[in-house]
Amino acid sequence: MSEILSQSEIDSLLSAISTGEIDAEEAKQKEKEEKVKVYDFRRPDKFSKDQTSTLQMIHENFARLITSYLSANLRTVVDISVASVDQATYEEFIRSVPNPTVMNLFQIGATDGQALMEINPTITFSIIDRLMGGVGETLKEGRALTEIEQRVMRRTTDNMLSALNDAWVNVCDLKPKNIKVETNPQFLQIVSPNETVVVIALKVVIGESEGFLNLCLPYISLENLVDRLSSRYWFSQTDTTNYDNKTDITKKLSQTSLEVKAQLGSTDITVSEFIGLQEGDVITLDKPITEPISLIVQGKEKYKGKPGKQKNRLAVQVTEVVEGEELEIHE
């Protein structure tokens, strides 16, 4: 909940204090009481504040990636943002999600653990309706997915998990793999009820539909990666990844094939002259033999050269570089 009051709330509070409806000293005491945070020593937090902040940064990137993916595939306005990152027990998470809902059980290849991605039915049926050619309407009451709807959502969630792997790339290669889809959360007992999990809630708005996408990551599944969940490690890996990406791009560009043609010259002839051509006829070109020929790269003249022979093959020796437009390279 936001601690910043709106102007109307401030006006109402000042008005209540001036009329005596609220006692100023009582309000101060209440504010002090509200600052006290409940902490259960029997169930300590396993993720530090720095690690929680890193998880938020990772999944803010995940939100941007799936926003781009869904916007392109659904062809509508999609807005996704991280609403909260909280620690809870697995039992508390399961009790908080609706029934029925869409629960995607996936394996984390980096640790051989399991995790869940829960998509609110409001969002699920809006996605399915858009992919099936509709306007993105959702159902007022949730229900289990049909086999066709499960196949449609399976492809979507597979792409979402691919985006999740991209978001985690600065920490590790997460390698998430979709295992199955379940509509009843009570049937998915992946860890013990008292196991600590981190729940990342993402607010999803698709057209007129609004709901939540929740990621449930058990501590036991991330235990081997916890040391990497620090802002210091995150930023150091970001710099290294950017460098590696540039190196990979340069390497791939250096292996790109280009079409090179040596043009001896050209001329214009009439259609009747073309039709009348026979074996042994000579066509005079527009260049004398003393001038260099043109070397054409990807349809543009880039060099001048001198024709010759090397190891029983025709060859061209580059004698001059032609300044001009940049090349347009197509795959």
C-alpha cells in the first residue's frame, strides 16, 4: 500500500483534525504503531533485502519481455508491471490463488528444482479469445480449460518461460521447462506446506481485462543460486554479458557472405540487334582495356580493379576503393 497521501486525503485529514473528529496525538501514536513490522522468529526470511531487490530487477526485465511478446502476438495494448515481491510459505501461496485457475508447473534446469507460474483466469481467457480471433473478452466465472484451450495456452506459456530464461541470463541459465498445466492448485504439492517461497506478482492489463500473473519460486529450488542474487553480482554480469554479446555479433558479422561481381563494362543494344546475335559476333563495351574494371559488392560499386589470372583462374586485383553509400546486408 502506498504511504503517499493524495491531496484530497490530506484535505480530509486536516479537516477532521480541525473539527476534532481525530485527535492529533492519537494519530501520531497510531502512526508509530503501524511502523512496527511483525516478524516470526520461527519462520525467518530466507531472502535478504538485497536479494529481494535483485529478484525485483530480474522480473521487471521479465515483465518488459513478455509485454513485447504479448503485444505483438495479441495485437493489442498490453501493460505488465511488477506489483510485489514477497516471501511466504507454500501453503499461504496456494490458499491465495483462485480455484479454478491456470497453474503451469515448470522445471528449473539450472537446479533441477520446480516452480509455478499462475495466470489469473481473467487474463487467460482474454489471451485465448484474442488468439482465436476475438476482441479479448474474458469470462465472468472461471472454469477448467478445454484440450484446445490448453494447447493454445501451452504455446503462450512456453514463450513466456523462454522470456523468463532471458530475464535470468545475467544470473544463470535458468532453463525453465514446462511440465504440465493444472487448474486446481490443491493438486500441485511441489514442496512441503511450510517451505519458504518467493512470490512475484505481476499486474497484467490486456485491453479491458486486468488480472495477475504470479511466479512462485521455492527457496529450495533457488538455494544454489542465492549467492548470485545480489545487485553487485547482477551489474558485474550485465557488463560481461554486453561485452560477450558484442563479441558474438562481431563474430557472426565477420562470417556473413557477400556477393562480389567483377564488371568488365556495359553497353546498350536494340532488341533487333539482340535477336540477331549469333556465335562469333563481337559486342563492344563502353570501357577501353586500359581503364580499371568495377567491383560490385551487394549491387553497389565499392572497388576498382585490374583483371588478370592466378593459378589458372580468372582474378581481379583491387587498385582503388570507391567512396560511397554504406552496404545494405540482407540475410
